[in-house]
Amino acid sequence: MRFPLTLPVVLSSGHGEIAAVTRNVSASGVLFELDSPVQAGLEIRFSLRMPGAVLGTPRDVLVHCQGRVVRCSMNQSHYQAAATIDEYQFAEQ
């Protein structure tokens, strides 16, 4: 199931940090919107604060994720990067 969520996020890689916004999120991947392109294959780390209303939980849940970019393309004025979520961990609240 894919959720159309617009969440601010910072992508961390071995090359620094990149500000992005999610466009949709699923259990196995995320579509990000960015101002600059990222290379396919880039390993990234990011944290998402998933809304409780979407998850069916009483409060928002912070999830730390690791994954990799599988593709990046230009869409109107922004780049869109699709990434896998290879590992995730719920933060202690």
C-alpha cells in the first residue's frame, strides 16, 4: 500500500546531506522530490515522522530508514528520486 504523504526529510549519504520532500511512501520504498539530482545506487539514510492517522496509531511514529536510490528523473521544476527502504527501525518515543 502506497501513502501519498508530503513530509520534509533530510537524506544523508557518504556525500553529505540533501533536503527533500516525500511524495509517497510504502513499506518498501519512497518517492522523494529534490532540487538537485542524485545518483542511482546511492546509499541513503533518512528519518520519517509517519502520521498516526495514516498508521492507525494514537501518535506519530518516527522511523529511521536505510535504503538506496533506484532512479532519478526530472519532473517539471524538480527532480524525483525513487528509493528502496532496505532496513527500518522505529525510534523509541
